[in-house]
Amino acid sequence: MPDAEFLAIIVTALLIDAVAGDPVRLYRALPHPVVIFGHAIGFLDRHLNRDGLSSGLQRLLGTAAIVGLLALSLWLGYWLHSALSAWQYGGAAEALILSTLIAQNSLYRHVRRVALALEADGLGAGRDQVAMLVGRQTDALDEAGVSRAAIESLAENYSDGVVAPVFWALALGLPGIIAYKMLNTADSMIGHRTPRHLHFGWAAARLDDAANYIPARIAALLIALAGMGRGAGAIFRDARRHRSPNAGYPEAAMAGALRLKLSGPRIYDAMVEDAPWIGDGRSDATPADIRAGLRLYVIACVLLFAAVAIAALLAG
């Protein structure tokens, strides 16, 4: 367990992100940390993942790449923490850095835009907005499909973008959250079962699954609590049916809390994936359900904040 000072830094980071989100003006001049991670991952993908290599060599090079990036991330985090600890305003600076690696505010705004687009401008606008959140093909989705995709993304990214960064900050401090964000970015870029990345991204995908194992279950618990326990049954019944070992947990909690069916068949690269349904409610989700999901999300974020704040008070 981190000391009271670092717990207070995490509490401050959560407040900064919830209230202000990412400082847009700053990122007009400087790249977001995740963008920097993406450039590093893309560089290694272009130079190490070459055509003609055997699957074994691709897997070896991909493993070396992600292990090297994680080691570099941990070193950077330790160096930053040491440097900031010696500065009078280091705690405030560290809280600001942490806040850029937590996605409470930005996730809320991105998902809300889907509901607003559907309500104000119709299905085409909703498809355009949800395409920024999900990897599936969105041009054939109806309103219910767009709404479900937004809610699924909200649940999954609550785990990946909010709970997991906080978990790894609590576990390993600033090095932990930086390394986690590097790993999660790598998984989103190369951790796919495509011909190019099936072997090169194997280690990134497996390590990301391991890193999210506990956070996904914490996220599911918080969503279920936010829904007054309504999602608990769906977690136990349906979470393991999801193709991801982790995403099914927060999605099942959200499905149960909203009394919806989520997941189900979807299209990737013109291929239909016959995924099972999660939840036993109705499948005809609407923009109103997106808004209900956002209310649950806000409550779940408040519960997470309260848990860290209480830990800080007890530690102090």
C-alpha cells in the first residue's frame, strides 16, 4: 500500500481529471503521453515486424519489444518520481502527470457525444461518433447497435482507462501507471489477431490480459454497486462468455444494471463474429440507455474516488 502522501496525490489526480480532463491547450504544444507511447510502439512495429520472418521469430521480437518498452517505462517512472520528490511542488506536478493517464472525463465526453449525435443528428452521426470508440464495423449498425456499442465501450474503458491505471498507481506508484499505459497502448495497436500482429503482438496481448485481470473485476464490482447490485447476477452468469478474459466482467455488470443485452454478433473487416449475448434484458438499446449508463459510470467513478480517499485518510 502506498504512503499517505502518494495516496493524496492519486486523490488529487482523480479530482483534476474529473473536473478539468486533459489540458487541451497544453497538448497543442506538447504531445499527450499516450501519443508518445504510440510513436515508440509504431517505430518498433515498423522496424522489427518485417515481412518474411517466421512466426517464432516474430513472437520473440514482439516479446523483446514489449519487455524493453515496459522496462523503459518503469525506469522513466522511477526517475520522474525521484526528481519530483526533491522539488517543493513535486507532489502537484506528479498529480498532474497522473491525471493525464486517467480517462474519467474524456471517456464520459466521448460516450456522451454518441447519445447527443443520435438525438440531434440521427443514425449517421451516431455511427460516426461511435466509430471513434470501437473497432467493429459501424456502417451497418442500427440505433440499437450504435447505443449498445457505446455502452459496451463505456464499461470496458471504465476498467482499462480508469480503474486499471489507478490500480497500478496504487500498486507500483508513478512507474506502475506509466508502464500500464504503455502496455495498454501497445495492446490497442499490435495486440490484434490480424495476420500482421498475430505473433508480433502476442506478448503485448497476453501481458495486457494479465495486467487487467484484477482491475476488470474491481470495475465490475463498482458498476454493480453503482447499480444497487442489479448487475451482480449477470457477472456470475455471463462474464466468462465474452471473448475477452476481462472485458466481459464490466460489460456484464453494466448489462445487468441497465437490464440490457450487450455484446452479441458484430462485424469486423466484413466478417461476422457470432459473439454470445451478455445479459438477459432487451437488446433494443436507445440513447436514453447510453445516458443511464453514463449515470452509472459517474457513480462508479465516485465510488472509486471515495475508496482511494478513505485509504488516504486512514493512512494519514
